Amino acid sequence: MRTMGKTSAITAAVMLIAACDPAPPEEAAVHTDPAPVAKTFPEVGEIVEASWVEEKMGAPEGRAAAPGPADYRLSALVKLRADAVSKVMSGFECHADVPVAPAQLTTLLPSGVAWLSCELPANGKARTAFVAAGSEQAFLTSTTM
């Protein structure tokens, strides 16, 4: 009888753990409303157009996800007002770097662009603006910390 109780407890624990394991993340939809992006990146000025996705960050490959709050990454390809890129470049420390876009936005990134990575002040999120001189386009990323 005692063995049966232990077996039931172990079975229940395994089922509970399996129920907590999240399903694989679905591919995030591409959104075009610029308001959420503008709220996250007020420093870049008015956003004229936006294509963005928000992804729930999972556990690294081969590791179980821990219960608790999830981290999210917002990635956006945006068109800014004409003077906004130069304002970002002069207002923040920038260095040459290339953005890494999620699959949904990769085809939208212009080719042959000399991107500069500009770290924006953290506001509970790590935020980066990728800009290019003479362009109105920017690639913005924000990750919860």
C-alpha cells in the first residue's frame, strides 16, 4: 500500500511538471501600429511607419524553462521623420554594428546599409536603435531586463 502512495505522488509530480512546460513559441505576428513602438522609443521622435513583432523569449536550447515572469523582445523596422536619424546619431554614442532581425522582419531590412548601433538609456528594458546616415529608416530593439 505504501508503494502505491509513492507511485501516485511521483506520477502526480511528473504530470504537474509536464503541465508547466510551455509549448514551443508560436511565430509572432507582424504588426503595423506605430503607437506601441513610439511608446517604447520616445527618443527617436515621430514614427511615420512601423513593422514590428514582439517575441516571448524562451529558455536556451536544451534547458527547461523556469516558472516566473517571461522576458520579451520587441523588434521594429520603422520610418522616421527626415531629421530624426541625425538627432539619434548626435544624441547617443553609436558604433558600427548590424541588427539581427527576427525571421518575420528579415526580408524587410534594406540591404547594403551601413548601420550604426546606438544604445538608448535603459528604462527597465535594454534598448538599441540601429540607424544609418542619410536614411529615414531605423531598426529598434527592446528587451525586458
